[in-house]
Amino acid sequence: RKYRLVGSHVVGRAFSTNNRRIVDLRSDTVTQPTAAMLHAATQATTGDDVMGEDPTVTALEHHAAELFGKERALYVPTGTMANMCAILS
């Protein structure tokens, strides 16, 4: 295996140890944003996504729908919400 989960490293970061590539995917709650991520977040145009007024969320949903060949897509901010949507649908 090229990847294994490690509970003490930053989520989504790939690194090598003992010639093995490791990716930690355990939770979005331990991700540390980069400077570029923080800049993008503070500069983003915002609005009420429930009312369809957030252009960033709307663009992301349209892109995801096109990417996966679906009529619509739904953005949810956490893995827990995504899991609940999947279970209840």
C-alpha cells in the first residue's frame, strides 16, 4: 500500500516516512489552513447560501453538478452533514 492513515498529522497533507507515503484523512477538524486558504476565505464574496445569494457556493454547486454529470449539487460544510444527507436520501 502506498497510503495509510495516521492520527497525529495534518489532514490531507501527504508526506513520506520510511519510504512510505502517508495521508491523514481522519477529520476536517484538524486541518490547518495555509496562508493562501485564509486569504481566499477573507476575500471571498459572501451571501446567504440558503436563499441562493452566495455566489461562491452557487458557483461551487454548479461546478460539482457539471463535473459529476448531475442536474444539481448541494454544498454542505461538514462531513457529518454530508453523511446525514447520504443516509437520509
